[in-house]
Amino acid sequence: MSNDNYTVKLIRKEKLANEYYGFDFEKPEDYSFIEGQYAIFKVLGTEIDGKDFRIFSIASTNQDPYIRIATRIPSQSPSSYKQALLKLNIGEKISISAPKGKFVLAPENECVFIAGGIGITPIRSMIMCRANSNGCNHDELIYSELESCYPYKEELEQINGLHIDYAADILPTQNAIRKSVEEYHNAAVYYVSGSPGFVKGISGLLVEQGVGEDHIRHDLFVGY
């Protein structure tokens, strides 16, 4: 296997909430990433209709001894890939690429994290990293999920200094963002993660509220 790809075993899987599932894979000794990055995950040994890979943001931190991902797998008509992923048994292997992406922390700034649904995964990685180092004092998480289903809710609520606003619709999400901008304005960096429509709408709202584009970072979840 080349240095750009790794074959790893599944060591844990769980249903997080509703149709959200989490998967932990063994982490190779030489695998290192920056919190917020993603990798390409390819199913092995199974015939897949369509693409045999998906891009997933890494939800764990670089200090964890595993690589964690999470995704939504609908009960009605899931893709062939997601069916194969869900059927993986502990010990079975998958191929992952080297980490990629520039959606990473600016550690010198306060942070406002804005997650839409499963867009929480790279943000969880960032928040846990900050919690394990200098702490999350004055950081804020705006967590938007239209079905009021929030993966990682319990553990995020245990992090000292992290303020969380839950929003189960568009208007509450927008109101929470306006409130945050009033408090932080350009003293914080705003990390936006979710579907392309979510990221585009939230980024536009931030700019409308006077946040500089250099204070906005985003991660698009396309076809996950």
C-alpha cells in the first residue's frame, strides 16, 4: 500500500441517534492529521453499485488512538456504499487515504462553530482538540438539526466553557448566529460545516452581519 493509502480495521461501530451511525477504525502509527480534515474511505472486497468510496470528515482528534467518522444512513433506500459500510463487521478492513483539506483551526482566536446535521463531525474534532489543550472558554457551538437529533450531544455538553445553542429550524439558527455576531463580531473565527446549501446560506448571513470573509471558514458535505 502506498503512503497515500492505508488499510485499517473496523474496531467499533454504533448507532448515535435516529439514522446517524458512528464508526471507529484503527489508526496507523504514522497517520497524522489536523483536526477538521477529511479522508477518502473505500470499501474493500464488496461489489458496490456506483462509487465504492466516500469522503468523510474525521470526527476524532489526532491524539486519539483511532480514526472516527459518522454519517447518516437512511432506513429507506440507502446507497449501496452505505449498506456495505453498515454491514462491516468488527475486524473487517477498509481503505483510507491520507488526510486532506484546509478546514482547520486558527488556534489564536475565539471560535464560533456552526454545524448543520452531520456537519458536526469535523467540528467535534476541533472542539475536542481545544478542550484537550487550552480549553473552550468563550467558544460557542450553534448546532442546527431539523429533526432535533444531535449526535455527540451528551459529550459536547460535558466540555467546560463551551456554550451550545441548539436550533431545530432555520429561523432559530439565524437568530443564534445574529446574537453571536453581536457578541464576537470579528474577534472570533466562524467555522461553518454542513450541506452546500447550509454553508452558502450561513456564510452569506455572516457577511451580511458584517463578519469579514477572512473570519469565515467552511466545510462542504457533498454527496455524503
